[in-house]
Amino acid sequence: MSLEDHELTRRRLMALGLATAAGARSLAGGAAPALAAAGSPRSASVVVRLPYARRVGPVRVPGGLELAGLRWPGKAHLHGELRARRRGEPWTPWLPLHGAGDHAPDGDAPDGGTDPVWTGRADEVELRLSRAVHGLALHGVRTLGPRRVIRARAAQADTPPVRIITRTEWGGDAVAPRSAPEFGEVRMAFVHHTVNANDYGPEDSASIVLAICRYHRDHNRWNDLGYNFVVDRYGQVFEGRAGGIDQAVVGAQAQGYNAVSTGVGNIGTYDVAGQTPEALEAMANLIAWKLGIHGTPIEGQVTVTSNGGDVNRYPSGTQVVFNRIAGHRDGDKTDCPGDALYAQLPALRGRAAERQRAMGGPRVVGPVPRLTLQAVATRIALPAEAQVSGALLGTDGNPIPGAPVSLQVEGSRAWVTVARATTAADGTFGAMMPVHRPAASTPVRVSVIPALSAQASARRVRAGGAVRVAVAVSPYRPRVVLAVARQLPGGQFVPVGTVRSRVRGGRGQATVRLRRPGLYRIVALAPADQRAEAASAPWVFVRAVRR
């Protein structure tokens, strides 16, 4: 049961006396300027029509790009890989293109398209796809301006314990939201990864955030950048969706749960390699503060209502229990934020809980309008009407008279207004709500983690050669991905690409080419879907030696 209407919604209540314009940020020192700050990166969108083919390219991109994804008409299922280069220079590794549906505004059915991947500066791309699609187009973003590490300015009021680079500083003011923000609640945080190469420098991060923002707004047709915050591997924190540093601005980062959460996107791919200590420390401080100022503890779990969606794990109306810091895969059908980063979440929760305790625990900052609702009886016999009452108080604690209120119940796909009321001089209201259906118990979900193994045909191969990797999975999964990483001189492994293995009868095989000398780590990953959770196989090591 909810209380909202067109004139007075809960999101507008959250906004009363607070930030109401898309660019307003209480922590950024006033209203946002109309143009990006001098020296900030600039950006432009790119669209290139592609032929009907499974293997496309090389395709020349006039003017170049740095971030790219695919869009197509209809709902056809498509997956593939993309690589890019500056003309005459080496190609990037093949970068996987993941479906974009799980990052979406609540209630939106996903269009045909992929999430974008960061390629770095390139003017040629090549694609290999699972199928040919009519109307396929490459959508990209290029950024302009100097590359530099932005020194984040400290916030002015109730300063967060981590420095936040504002939209003005990374160029976001030049990509203004389509409309004013919607306001919800901050009851939990979702952690994401952006699925691009991890070899970017700290000076690249502002351009990556700007490119993702323009892609989300211009190509996905969203209101603004989907994430509320973005963190890079160097521990830099960027303001995401406008107005949401301290406010409960609704993003487009976890379909079905956007109105009750904040979302933090990690720049990079964290399927095999985990996030850095610097980034984890920044996230712990950020999330501890963000949840804390909304009165939300880090410790414990929270029960929220799923708003449904095509890629949501739970039907609309289902009561879902989450950890207060959750991975995107906990709510939607996705591998995000990658197996390695997902495995780091328990430690992140512990660290964030410590930080929040050191801040004095969760506490609401600033005045918040209050809207209450009570039922005279919590059990009624059908058919019947439920008698309800409530009160509306402003930020100063005084009643708000004459305000229209809608009483809503949650339908199969949206909230439905069943009664209306108007607040009296003392701010109170009352109404009778028709009740048409009985309550039902919450379904019980049993998660299945497949058994997955991988075996290489050889332990040593010549650099530039290939090794065959056989996989076995039970129960049957239609797709297994091999994540390949190469060891650097310092001992750490960095991702170099992925290879898909087509599975039949529970077994599959793929060829992995090892182009440079060194020790390689290959991990077989089975993405989650409706039938089972994500699974990973024990690591396989293969050394490529010089000729």
C-alpha cells in the first residue's frame, strides 16, 4: 500500500525544502552552471549503421570514438564481442558485449541493445556476433579536451569522508538530464562493474564517466547517467546521476529496485581480478556515509518489494531480502559486478560497517517531510473496505492542509490509485479503500549453483599459438565464458579478453590464443539465468613461451 498522487508524490515530498532541480546539489556548493567548467572534458555521440552479418568490419568510424555499444530494433537476443584500434595500430583484445536490460529504469522493458564498453581512442572497430540482425547500429561516444587527474574539492556541508569529483569537474554539466530528478529512498546500495578493460589510467577516468553518461542519456534514452556514483580502480569517486550526492535520487542501475537504492558503478571488469584496495576503501567510506545520512545502517538485511521487469529475478510484488550492500546479480539476471568483486562484498560490508560506527552510526541529515499511514484493522473479511488514516507534516513539523493524497495498491505492473483524500487543517486525512483480493505467502526460492570444470590441452604453448580448453557443466548451461588474464612482472594478473564456449550435452570446447609470452590464467564462468546461479571453475594455468 502506498500514498502518492500526481500533485503530491512521496518523491516530491522527499524533495520539499531540498534540491528540486536536476542540477541542484547541496554538497556541490549551489546550483550547477549552464556549461562545463573550463578545461573539463567534452563529448559527442557517434552512430554508424552496420551491415546484416555475423562478422562485421573493420568499420571506419569518422571522427573516432572511445566508448561503444550496439542497438537494434525489436527484442532479438544478441551477444557478441568488439575490438577496436587506431588505424595502423594493434587491436584491443576482444571485449564482450553484454545485454543492457538489467541496467534500466524501473518498469521499462529493455530495448534491443548492449551495455557500452570503453575501447580507448579508436577509429576502427570489428565485431563478431552470435547472429545477424537487421537494423544493427554501432552507437559510440568520443570525448574531447585535456586528459588529467581531477583534484576533487571537499564538500561544504556534512562533508562525506571521501572526496567526490562533481559533475561540473568531469564535464557532466554539458550532458544535462532530460528532466528534473525523481526522489525515492536509500535503504540499500547495489555494487556494479562497467565491463571494460582495466588498463586505463587515472587521467582517463573522467572521460570514461562522461562517455558513459552521454551513452546512457543519448543512446539508451534515459534521463541521465544510470549510476548514482562511479568509482575507479585508483579510488577516485565521481558524482553520477545529477543531484544525488546527498539526496535520494532515483537512478537506472538495478531494474526493479531503483526507487529504494543507490548504485555505485566500478570502472572496469572484475570477473577474474578483484577491485583494488584503494577503490574498496573509497566505496566503504562512501556507502557508509550515504546510507548513514538517510538513517540506514550497513549491518543487517533489508526487505524490499520488487518492482518487476524483464530481467528481474523476482516478479513484481515479491518481498525480497537483501544485504544492505548487495551485488547487482542479487536482484537481476546478470553476472554484475563480476565474480571477483562479488567475492569481495562481505569484506566491503565489514569495512563499511566499521566506518559507519566511527561516524556515530546512521543518522538523518536535514529536515525531512513526514507522511504517515495507518489502518484501523489489519485483518478484514472479503469483500470489504479498509478504513485508513494518516497525517502530512512539513519539514518544519507543521501540518500541511489542503493537500491532495492518493491511496494506491500495488498491481501486477504498477501502483493503482483506489481512493483519494485531502488533508484537513491539522494535516490529517482519512478514507475507505476497497479491497479485492486476499494476501498470499511469499514464494520460497532455492538457488542452484552448477558444477563447472575446465581442462587445458597443454600446460605450455608457443607465444602466438593456441590451447584448447574443454569444459563440463552440470546441470546443463547453454553458455560458458572463458576469462583470460596474463601475469604482469609484479605478479598481479590483468584481463586480456574472453572466449565463448558453446556447450552441448553438458560439455563444450573453445580455443584460446595466447599472443604474448607469459603465464596465463583461464577461468571458466557460467553466467546466471532463470534456472541457476552463476558458477566458476577452478583456475587453469598455461604458460606461453618464446619461439
